[in-house]
Amino acid sequence: MGPRTRSSTPKKETLAETATQSSTKKRRTRSLSQGDKSVEASPLTPPKKTTPILDSPSKKSNNRKTSNPNAVTPKSPSTQPPSPSVDLMVHRLRYLRHIPSAILCIKPSPTAGKKKGNPSDTYVAISRQGGSIELRSARQKFRVLATVAGWSSAAIHTMAWTHHRSLVGATADGTLVLIDFQRGHFRNVTSSGGGQIHALDSFASHHGDVSCPTLVAAACEDGSVRYFDVDVQQEADMNMPMPVVSTIPSTGAPILSLALNRFGAVSKEKRSASPLVGATVFVGVADGTIRRYDCVQGSSWRSIFRITVENMGRSIPTRVWVLKSLQDGTLVSGDSLGHVQMWDGHSGTLEATFNQNEVKADVLALDVTREENKVFASGVDSRVICIERSGTVTEDRKWVFANAQRPHTHDVQAIAVCYRSRKKGSGGSEILCTGGIDTKLCTFAVNDFQRQRPHTLFPWPVRSPIVIAPERRVISIMRKGSIQIYSLAPRPVSLESRLQVTETDTFLGTVQIDSPFNLSVSTICADGKYLVVGNPSNLLLFQLTYKSGQGSSNAQIRPERLPFELPSQATIVAAKFLRNDRLVLCSADSDVLIVNVGEGERNISQVSIQSTISFAPDDTDVPSMLPHDEIACSSDGEWFSIMRSSSEKGSVQVFKDVDGTFVHWWSIPELEDPPAVAAFLHTDHPQLVVVCASFAPYVFDLEERSLSTWSRGVPFPVGESLPLSLSNRKDYPVRITVNPAAPTQFFVGTHGAVVAFDMKKKFPTCCRDFPEGSTEHKKRKRSVSMASMASDAGGTEEKDINCTICHRYNAMLFMNFVADDELVIVEQPWLDVVATLPNALHRKVFGT
């Protein structure tokens, strides 16, 4: 069997001045295909005539012959083919196989304030099967703020937040850790002492209960419940295990679930003696029982009652996988028979039972709203059900089945209700988040669950694992424990014919890293000679030697590790080469290291730290103490910037080379929204473009330390002047690149679109979509009224349109230029991800 070849029809991308083109002009398609990588060359603008937005006659009426000879038929204006603003040759790669992992747990941070207050924004932590943990902002369209790579051998399957917004996680081997998003690793690693930890809970998760702000309860394999104190404030205590302050003796069988609560008031004297006095815990035991324990004195616990869950004639006990305790005493349980049951938490009597599915598949996750009048549950059957009761406090508040949706294709393993505040802090809403084996995160508005379709967030990374070496024309992709390097096809002189290249010819080699930690940092220099790889515990520098030439079937690389040591206790969260011989490292402690890499005596490469730049962070709130993990460099190597994303506000710091030494030059002022991406323009005068999470672009003149002329013409905040097609988007910027051949143009990428801006024109007031008949364009026309679209485009000529949104590409992992007018886009087809998923639960469908 010969080598496998794959190809796709190539096209050439043209970001044009207008959205119209003569229908009589024929399109030519030419290509150079490389495996699943294709070099595209075709016009981007659709070959359609312009039609009026309002009162446009139908196609049928235009072709109908009229009986009135005096009837006047409107004549459409003649259009000329648009002159393109830039022609791009696009390498479209689809074979790198970046397969995401399943979602194991979703935990929103506790909201500050009382039930009727206005809580602050919510952070949502999501753990995945491969060991990584994501921190997302509910306010910013669930944008990823930080990621912890985690351990390669153990995933975090359950988590809990404390009052100080510290996140605690547990692995399947019984290890308890404190998840540090600032340093990107786990600390205070503690053995449970009771085997595997099946569930975690904290008092802070229940309406901001501050009576036990740092205590976390763990349900252990040996049948005990252990309370750990996670109050770690001093730097010296970050490597110490978390102490156990109280233990409920073993029940004789593993505890699979637990729920904490506190009923009634406790005197200050009793609470000062022990913060656990008055606390209640419900546990679901593997022997088919639900038990309640109350802390009555000191750290001693009293068993109040035991409930035996019906097993419906099965020989094995019913497993209670999840419990939730409400403030009115109601206990909600989900079990292995597919039941969601409501119990009286004071007497232990059953109040109501609901079937989550018809095949008695396990219920794995459930959560309740802040007002505790709605319960959402799901499990092995991906059906998400809503059970609700009246919001009025009456004696007969009966629970009723309200609605159900099926947003996922496989098991739903995590459900969480989080609070999303508005930007200006006036009110907010509750959002339901669901996730599971199919790796997607689906969100619903709780108040519109019955009518609203879910918004799906696909698991594509915000920080791209792919880096390009434009001079060598190679790309590297970071896996969990290795770096793979591929070559790009040489730039063709002509695209008159299709050239197929086997996939094996593009693969150059793998750099394998033997470590218990997943990789978190990777970069390669422009000439492909040096490769930097890092994890939370170490940073490695390699010199790559390319053998047998580039692009041949025998091409390979040979990595050689260079001696390099970081300062003690320095954790590197970002790295980027300024030039081929100068490296910028950003540590978790807000230190910037400038490293020189070059050949010394006897042609042996030498590595040395040239300087260390320190600056004080401007935040004191623990969750906003996220690291500066994005680096942007100018093309001449004289400037670079570091950026930190946050929920409240971000930070962009600019550095300049002054007489061979980099100094801190400027702190970009706080913008209307946190920054999402930043890049240097290829202009003679140094300019930095920063795009906020709301797509608002700002261009800064670095020499003058002020806004550029292009941005000064727009009133602040810029987001209020954005076209509706940008401000109403449900995604957010994750990529930005600048064409070396057109220094005033920059391209902002999301995971499903590319937005092109041109600074030669005024700030955009209207955007065009390409292709015009794309799904995104149709969705926008349904969601935005025709009157608002008319006002958005009113008075704007086609030649003045300065924003083009291209929807041709989807699931984009990477976007950057390799040369003038030569763009590389890496995609991950969703069908390749679906092919790796296990079989879903078989359901009987009506009619089959």
C-alpha cells in the first residue's frame, strides 16, 4: 500500500474593497495541495450583484412578464468588479490532529454578597480528562483567562472553591491539590489518607457562607469524610500539605457524594470554639444509603438518620452519584437508576421522584439556581432536564417537570449554574453550563431554558499550541508530552496546476519530553534553529539540526539540549524569540528575562541571561493575579509587549531596547474591556494594536505614548462605535497577525472567522460578511433587525467599508504569515474529533 494522500480544492483569498462582483465574470480555481494542506488562490468576494436591503423585489416577480405595457421596472445599478485590497496565498492545514479531551468537572466561583445582592463576576473552572484546568470568565462570553497544564498521569475529576476564591482539586489516586492559576501548576499536594476522593464540597459554595471560609470536605474511598484547611497565605507554606481538622468515621463503604449546609443560627461562643459547630453534611454511600451528620460540639459528629434508596429489584445497591442541599431543608439526589429525587432533609422522607431518562441510565450531575427554585440534571443519557417549583414561599411548593433539552451527543458529566454580571455592574443573569465526553461546553440562559437553543463553545485553545519559523518554513505543534515539527511547501511561482504531496513528506520529527507534567510553553526561533519547551517545573532549550534537506521523504531533525538554568523558583509562563539570538521569558512573578543565545568558542552554542526586568503588579485581588502570558514582538526586535488577560481589567506592558538593554517603556492605560490580543504593526513608526475582548481595536503610538491618529478619531469607548456585526458576535478574538506586505492592515481571528481592518481608511462603521450566503451571515440577519442593519450601513459607500468578516475557515488553531501575502491557517475538522469519541448510549427513537 502506497503512502496516503489527501487534498482539498485550493482558492486564493482576496480581501476586497467591496462586497459585489459582476455576475458575468467567471472564477478560476488553481491550487497547490499538500496532503490535507492546501495553498489556496481564489477571489474572496462573492460573485453576486448588490440588492437593496429594504423593499427588494423578489426574483420571481422580476422574471414574470407584465401585462401592463406602461409598467416601470426598476433597473438595478451596474456594478464593477471590486479592486482587491490584498491578495493572500493561504496554506490551509487540517492534518495536525489536535484532539481535545472530555470535560470532567465544572465549578463556578462563589459569588460575593447575599442572595438579593449584586454578586461580582463569576470565574468558571473546567477540568478535562488530559489533566488540564481552564479558568473562564462568565462575563466575557466564557473566554479562557488562564490554563493549568496539569499532570499527564492524573486528571482532576472534582473541584471546590473556598471563600478567598482558591480552587481545590482532587485526583482519582486520592491526591488533594491547590490549583495555582498564577504559576500554572499544583501546590500544597496532600494525600487524603483515605484513598480515592470521590467528591469535594465547601461552605463557600453555598451563598457565600463565610463561617468556614477555608474548609473543604472530601468524600473518601474508605468511607470517611475528611475536612481540610486550605488556608495557605505565606509563600513558605505553599509546599506544605493541607492539615486535616476534622474527620467523620468510616461508614463501612465508599462515600460517592456529599453536600454541606448549615441550618439555623449558632451562637458566637460555640462558633468561636469550633467553626464546624452547627454544620450539616449529607453523604451518599455506596451501600445504597443517604446519611446525615451534624456537628454538635467541637469536631464531633452525630448521625441523625439514614435513608435506604430503593434499588427497583436489582441485586446491587443503588449508587447516589450526586447530592445538593437547599436552604429550606430539601435534599436533591441523582442516582444510578436515572432518578432525580427530592427528600425532606430534616425527616428523611421522600417528597418527589422524576425520571431523567427512560432507560434508567445514571444521573451523574445536577445543580440548582441561586433562588433554589430550579434544578437541572443530566448524566449518561445526555438529556438535560429542568425541574422547578413556584418562586413564592408557600407551604405546598410542589416540584414539577418543566422542560428538557439534549445539547450533547454523549454523557454529560458536569452541570453548573453560574452568575453572569453585566459590564457596568447593574444586575445580571444566571447561566447554565453543561459539559461531558463530547468535549463541548454548552451554555443556556436559565430564564429562557425552555425557549432558547444552547450556545456551544468548542474546545479550541485560546493560546495556540502552534508556532511558526518563517525563515525555515517549518511549524511546531505542542502536544502534552512532545513537540512535533512539520514543514511547509515552498512558495509556488504559479498555481496553474494541482500538486499533491504525501502527508509523510511534511513531517520532520518529534522532540519527546519525559516529565510527569504536561507541556505548557513552546516557541521556536525564526530560522528554526532553537526550540524552547517548558512545563511548570522546568524549561528546556534545544538546538535543532535538519538532516537530508527539507521537504524530502527522508527529512528529519536531531535535537540537542543546551545547558541552561533558570533562577531558583522561577516558573516560566510565556516565551518568544525577539530575534534568532535573543529570547524573552515571562515568569509568573511578573519578572521578564532577556536571554542571549549564540555560538561561542568552537561553534558551541552558549546561553546566558542578559537582564531581568521586574515591575510590581497592580492588582491585589487573588483571582485577578493572573500572569502575563502573551508576548508580542516587533519585526526589528527593538520592542516587545507582554499582556495579561483578566475578568475585571487586563494589563499590557511595553518594553524598548535602549542602547542594547531593554527597559520598561510604558503601561498601556486601562481600556473599556480587558485586552484579548496585541501585535506590532510593520510600520516605520512603532505602533501597537490592542484588540479588546469586545473586538474594540486600539492603536497606540509608542514613541508618543498615546493613541494613534487612527484611534483618536473615534470617541471613547471605542466599543460603542463598533458595527453591529462585530459587537453582536458571540465569540471573541484569539489571534491577531499583520501582513508584512501591508503594514497598515491587521487581521483579527476568532475560532470561526477572520476580521480584516485597514488603517488607511477611517474607523469602520459597517462590516461586510464573506461569503454573503454563509451560515453566520444568515444568523446575523435573523438576530439583528432589518432597520438596525439599514442604519448600520446607511450612508456608507462600498469603497468606504473598512471591515471584512470572512467565515470561510472554522475551528482555527493558528493564523500567521510566513511571508509577504502568504498566510498559514491551521484547522481541526470536527469530524476528526467525533471519530475519536466512544460510543454513546443507545436510545430508542420513535419510528425505529
